[in-house]
Amino acid sequence: MFSTNPYYTLTESVAPIFMQVFVITMIALIVLGTVMDMIHKKNVKYFFDNAKKAKKNAVKTLSTSERIKVLSKTVVSDIATTSELGAGKRRAAHVMGMYGTILFWISTVVMVFMYTSPSSVTPDIWPILWHVGGILTVLGGCWFWFFLRVDVYSEAQPWYRIIKADLFVLALIATSLFGIIWSYLQNMNLGNRWDDKVFLIFYVIANLILFGGVYWSKFAHMFYKPGAAIQKNLAEADGSRDNLPPEADGPEQFGLGIKREEPKHY
């Protein structure tokens, strides 16, 4: 299963052009949903206005090399490893889900556009990355969903309580999970049985919800967060500090009660 391109096998019943059009449509839905989200929430306008305020309050002017250093540190630390979450379980779950999703999506595009023609031979690495990425996404997403969500972990809400903000993570988990199950059943060569076809339909529906629901979910948050991290680190480097007062020089004295339990009341 891990070395089989599920999209190549699917070409026995679905023409490659339809798969490619579907992928392009999903990309278009991401762009459309993100633009609609930006217009509605005015996030970009906020970032630009905040950057102008920060520039006026800047203590020093950063050189090009200093800016590059801040950007590089932000990409390597804040974005690539989500260091702002600390070294705990929340960070591990986010990293698993993030890199699993990246592997799953990239390998999907590569296999659909490059290795679905009748004469093509898919290198083993791409199906392996696709399956491993899907598994990482499911594990990281389920870890977060069942044990690490703020309303479950800190507010004692039941794990099955679903709100609109949960659309993204649930659709993300469903997409990878149904994709892996579809690939497994397809690889079993069940003949005319309907098992793999049902999960293929589930896989398609999950993708439509994930990418078609960008405007209503936290999908666009993936694009805003890196921009916010870059702006924050630049503000700290030039002294503007996002128009916030400087940190106090006094010691952090919170009393002995803070040691009784791990901080989790957000």
C-alpha cells in the first residue's frame, strides 16, 4: 500500500484530467475563500495600519541585514517549528499536523499531475510521503482534538462539542483519514465490491468541505499567522513593540500558588 500511487490506480475508472481539474478547483477555492476572508475581516488592512504605527514609534531603523536576520529567525523558529507554543504536547501535535499536511498535499499534487498517465511510473518516495503525511495529520489532529483543545483541556467541555471554529481541524483529519482508508481498500483488490468507492466519495466530500469552507473556518489563519509573527519580531527588533509598553525590570513574583498546577487556564 505504501508504495502504490492511489491516483494512478484510480485512472482505471477516472480520467487523469478530472483529477487534475479537481485539484486546481481546490486551489482556486483556497484563494477565493482567503480573499473573501481578508475582505470581511480586514486583516491585511490591520497589518498595514499596525506597521505604519510601529514605524512611527520605532526606536531604531533596521538595516537590510538586520531585517533579513529577523525574517530568517522567524521562519526557522516561529513558523517552521512553532516555537511560540513552547516545548510541550501542544507544539508536538501542531508540528505533526503541519508537516503531515504539507507532505500529504505536496505528494498529492505531484502524483496527480506527474504520475497518472498510462506510461508513467511513480517513484516509491511519493506514495510513501503521501501515506506518512496522512498518518501524521490524523495523529496530530486527533491528539489536538481529543486532548489539547482549550475548551476541552481548560474549560472542561466535552470533546464531542463542535463549533464553527472546529470545521478546519475536523475536515483536515477527515480528508487524510478517508484518503488513507480509500488507499488501503483500493490496494486490497476487492473487485466489484463497493468499499473503496464509498471511501473515495467520503474523501472527495471531505476535500470539498475543507477547501470550500475556507471562508467559514480557520484555514486562512495559516496565512495570517506567519505575517503576524514576522511583524511582531520586527517590532521587537526596532523597539516599537507593537505600541506596547516595555517589559518590567522587576522579578516575576506570582506567589507559591502558581506552582501547584501546570498553567492551563487561557
